[in-house]
Amino acid sequence: MDLSIVIPLYNEAENVGPLYAQLKTTLERVGREYEIIIVDDGSTDGSPNVLKRLHERDIRLKVIRFRRNFGQTAAFAAGFDHFQGQVVITMDADLQNDPADIHLLVEKIEEGYDVVSGWRLPRQDPFLTRRLPSMIANWLISQVTGVHLHDYGCSLKAYRREVVKNVQLYGDLHRFIPAIANWMGVSVAEVPVRHYPRRFGRSKYGLSRASRVLLDLLTVRFLLSYSTRPIHIFGGLGLISFAMGIGLGGYLSFAKFALGQDIGDRPLLLLAILLMVLGVQLISIGLLGELVVRTYYGALHKPIYAVREVLD
Ligand code: UDP
Ligand code: MG
């Protein structure tokens, strides 16, 4: 098996048929062994029936059907747990991506890249509610994670097998896979792909996604940089705070005992106490974090490294 196509799908009854037909044409032309995995994320329209009919005629089409709507990330995770190919390609089910672009990604992977991300050009979505927030998000994510992509939100992406088999997906984190995978030291490329307006069905997301992406970015940044050493970030802040508190306290003591001033009504006293308490608390959180991290990696047997190959 060479290629696995993983497609999350939620209420896309009118899109399934044309999507399948276009995929078939493209994949036959690419000429590799392939499988198509469509993850039905709890659709409540006609999608399950259409998928069932298609599956009956095609053994290369796997359908994983969720009991209810678990979200796009969960659908990706299920696809990643089940695929068998050497390269996995993800895309949307709504025909906004063009299956015909798959070969562009495959070519890049063959050049030696581990992750290839599509870049929707030109993007066919409303400017104010979609393109603008996404421009800001792409810039921020690039700055914060150090993986510079123009279009994190594009679902049309390709990964080498090992990359996604090693990535644990939670919450809404699927758009950060290239950034998370970068932790392992992967090489990431970007190719322009076509994008179309949605013809059938409705978008499942609104503007509220923007704030969630921001919070997720915070999580990703923390997981990438400090998840194995929380004491470094919390302890560092704690030490600074505690030192400033001690400094101020020292100054106030000097004012009181050496100069005989009254310090009881000085706001600085409050600040000194606050900083010292805060410092102690931050250091304690860091230590607790260290305990949590040890159980986390221990219980899940999660490696804290990623091996490319072993020459034995
Ligand atoms: N999707 C899904 N589960 C969800 C929401 C969306 O599987 O809970 C699928 C949806 O069917 C589509 C893809 O994820 O194939 C992208 O969704 P959508 O087109 O609504 O997002 P947009 O393109 O508007 O960002
Ligand atoms: Mg879409």
C-alpha cells in the first residue's frame, strides 16, 4: 500500500458522490496502490447511506462511522489509527479541495519531505470572517511554533507514515500537526493548491473558531517547549518574582530599621509580600508540574524522543 487518503466527513451527502468519483479518477491516474478512508463523524443526513453503497462496490474504500459527532480532529485521529499506506493524505469532504492536486503533494514527499502542506491559492472564502482571521492566525502560529506555513488551516496535506503514527491528537489540534511533528525534526514543505467555494452543504465552523485556535496555540507552545520540564518555566518566573519581593522587602526593612521610617502604610510593602507569595506559588506549581509530567510520560510510555532510523 502506497497512499492512504483520510477524509473527515460530517453531513456532506451531496458532496460524497462527486468527491468519490473525482478521487477515483485522480488515484487511478497517479497509479499507486491506495486506499480511501472516509471517517463519517456522526452525520445525520444521507451521507451514511451513500457511503454504504459506495463501500459495497469498492473494497478500497474504508468507512469508519462514529456513533456521534466527535469533531474533525477525532475523525483525523481515527483515520490515522487505521491507515496502512506509506504516505497519508488528508483532505476535506466538501470539495473545497481538489483531489486532482494530490499528485503535487506526492511529488514533494518523493523529493524527501516528511510533511507537505497545501496552500490554498486563491482562497475562496469570505474575507472578514475567514481569510482575515486566518491570515493573523497563520502569522502567529508561524512565529510561535517556528514552523512557517502560509496556510495552517488547509486540510489538504500529506505526511509520511511515521509522522502521524507518532502524533497524539487531542481537542482541536489537527491544524497544528506540522508544528507538533516538527518537534520530531521533520522537514516541511508547502505547495500551492486550488480551492473552491462550497457548492453543497454548510460550513461547520464560525468565527468562534478564532479564539479556540489562539488558546490551542498556547497549549501547543507549552507542550512543545516545556512539557518535559515545567519547573523551568514556572520555576523561572517564580524565582524572578520571589527575588523582586525579597529585594523590596530588604529595602523596606532598611528604611524601617536604619532610617526609622514608618513603612506600615506603604503600597510597596503590599507589593513585596505579593511578589514573595507569588514566587513561592509559581515554584510549587513548577514542582507539581514535574510530578505530573513524570506520571504522564511514565503511564503512557510516551517516549521523550523520536528516532529516524537505527543502523544496527
Ligand atoms: N467535519 C467533520 N466533523 C466536524 C466538522 C467538520 O468531519 O465536526 C469535516 C467536514 O465534513 C469537512 C471538513 O471537516 O469535510 C471541513 O469542514 P468545513 O468545510 O465545515 O470547514 P471550513 O472549510 O468551512 O473551514
Ligand atoms: Mg470547507
